[in-house]
Amino acid sequence: MGAIYLVRHGQASFGAADYDALSPRGFEQSTVVGAELLRRNVSFSQARSGTLARQRDTAATALRVLGTDVPVAEDPRWNEYDHVDIGVHHAGGAPQEDSRAYQGVLDKALTSWIEAGADGPCAETWPAFLARCRGALEDLVATLGKGEHAVVFTSGGVIATVCGALLGTPEVGLLKLNRVTVNGGITKLVSGRGGVTMLSFNEHPHFEADAAQLLTYR
């Protein structure tokens, strides 16, 4: 069977003027991800990334360590939802100085976003986000040959939604799985005659032991 490795980007710059930029720790995490992929000795026929800076920089850093010359195809369908737009329309915005308080506001905003459905006020509604995540995965699967593997550098909300959809509950996936995704975590999907199956979610032993200081959730 072929496999798709979904990698969450390294730590972004939470609370800074440009959230989308990888933090110094984010670059370290991306390097460790590359070393982990190298350790697994997987040969990738395709590499994809969203178009956000934190996703592209994670991809470039990790693949440099991996030593592969497979080009990264950028696809905006792998981009994260717009947390600012969702926060403004469904929670009035939230200060980013307090990560725990921000998470609480974001959870409520995401719940309202989902409940609003196609009639929601955001530029991208929940049904539209879900459809593009599904479409990105389906198109990638369709291009993989027998036994071929791909790696995708994306974001926590996308990974959680895709995995939730594979389990039959995309809404629960976004609201529950998204909260526990770690920066640089690896999720493995397998594709075969029976379709796509989630084999593992949010693997992060590469951020344990001597690398435990690199474990972050935001």
C-alpha cells in the first residue's frame, strides 16, 4: 500500500506581528522532523505543502535534512483555516498574549463556525473548508502509483479535519483532534483498494527524551 505522511508545520510566531513566520524553535523542530523522516528510510515520490510561509519553510527545512530532490508542489488547499477571520466573526477576536485563554476563545469560535454552516459570515465557511481538505487529499491519492509514498506539510486544523473525516466525524476531528496536534507531529495515512485509512495520528516521539524541550502545541 501507498502511504501519505501529513506533517504539521513547526512552531509559528504566536503573539507576534507576523504569526505566519516560523519561530527559531519552529526551524529546530523542522530539522528534527527531517531527521525523523530520514530515520524511517521512506522514499517519497511526491512532496506537497500549503502556501503559507510556516508550511513552506517547514517543508524546505525538513526536506533539506532528508536529502531528497523531490520538488515541493504548493497547493493552497492544504492551508489552515483563517483563525483571525473566524475569531472576529464568531468571538469578537481574542488577545494572543495568553495562550490558554486564546484557546478557549478559539474553541468557541470554531464551534460557532461549524454550527453556522454554509450561511456563516466568514470568507470561508466550514463546509467550504471541509470540501477543500477532502479535495486536496483525494487528488493526492489519485496521483499516487501503487506503493508510492507522499509527504505533505500542512497545519493542525487540516490534519484534524482530514482524520476526523476518515473516521466519519470531521466536526469532532476539528474540535477535538486539533487541540492536541503538536508542532512537527507526523500523521500516517495508508491508501489501498479499500480506500484511505488513518494508520497513526500525531506521532511525536522525535520530541521526547533529549528533544523534549522542542515539544510545543502552538
